[in-house]
Amino acid sequence: MTAITLNLLAEEQQAQAARAHDPLKIVIAVSLGLLTVVVASGSILSVLRAQKSAELQTLEANWSKISVSDKEAEFQKTRALAEEIVGLNQSRVLIAPELALVKDLIPPTIQLSRLTLGLSVETAAESHGEEAGSKHGGRPKTVEHLVLRLEGIATSSRPELEVDQFLRTLRGDARFGALVEDIQLRSISRGYSAAEKSAPVLPDAAFAIECRYKEKDKK
């Protein structure tokens, strides 16, 4: 009779070794999977970061342009306002003496309703003595006249005479005459008015007088 020997210990060792290899494979597979996910996520995040960075740079550039343009527009607006204020101040200083002189010459029978200051610009030929025999006898120059227009109403029994007397006063005043070269009555019309219901109706005359100041040359 032949004896058969079974080595159960060796089979058990092989089974243990096979079971020991299975967890290692699982760990390796899981690690590789996680590494792949991490690498893919990093790539996606890197692309998104690059896109957002480009958008941020574009927005910053646009904002810088808008800020510069706003500052420039605000500066131009402030400059224009300052120039306008300076111009108004210079005009006020220029016409203040003229208005002060007229104020002192208005009689009680004259009531001014409107004062208008304007600038009359004329172009004339300027002659040159040393070039009298040349072809070009002169060159054009610009002459500016400040014109003061007085509009008002004279009220009295004979208002036309009051207006005429006002004209004489303006023309005869030494200080005002030193500044003005011509004073003309431009219009006059007769009417009637009453200050109150109980007051008698008096004739009046609406008039317009222009005072032409002496020239200011601008060659």
C-alpha cells in the first residue's frame, strides 16, 4: 500500500501570500486613480486661473483708461469754469466805473428799465506815413467800441424835454464825456401812465439812448 503525503502547510502559505498581494494592488490602483484626479484638477484650475488673470488684467486696463478720461474731463470742466469766472470778474471791473458815472447823472423824472453793454467791432484801414507812396497805403486794424444802451421812461408834463435834458446832461458831464465819444438818441415814443389809481395820468416817453465809448485798438 502506497502512502500519500499532503503538505497542507505549503498550500496555506501560498494562499496567505496571494491574499497579501491583493491589498497592495488595491492600494496602488487607488493611489494611481487619486494621482490622476489630482493632476487633472490641477490642470483645469491652472487653465481657469490663466483665464481669470487675463480677464482681470483687461478690467484693470479699462478701469485705468476710464479713470484717466474722467480726470481729464473733470480738469477741463474745472478749467473752463475758472476761465469763465475770471472773464466775468474782468468784465465787472471793466464796466463798474461807467455804470457808476451814469448812475449819478439820472434825474428823478427818468426811470431806467434796462442797461445793456455790448462790444462793437469795426475793421478799418490804418495808414502809414512812411509808406505813403507805396502800393499798400495801409493795413487793416480792428477797432473795438464799448456801447452802453440805456432804455427807460421819462414821466412829466413834457417828457420829451426831460429826455432831451438827460441827453444834455450826459453830453455835458466832464468825467463821462472824457470816456464817451458819441451819445445818440435811438428811439423815443409817447405814452401815458399813472403810478396809482388816484394819481393823475401823466404823459411819458419811452426812449433808448446809446453811448459809444472811445475806441480800443487791436492790431
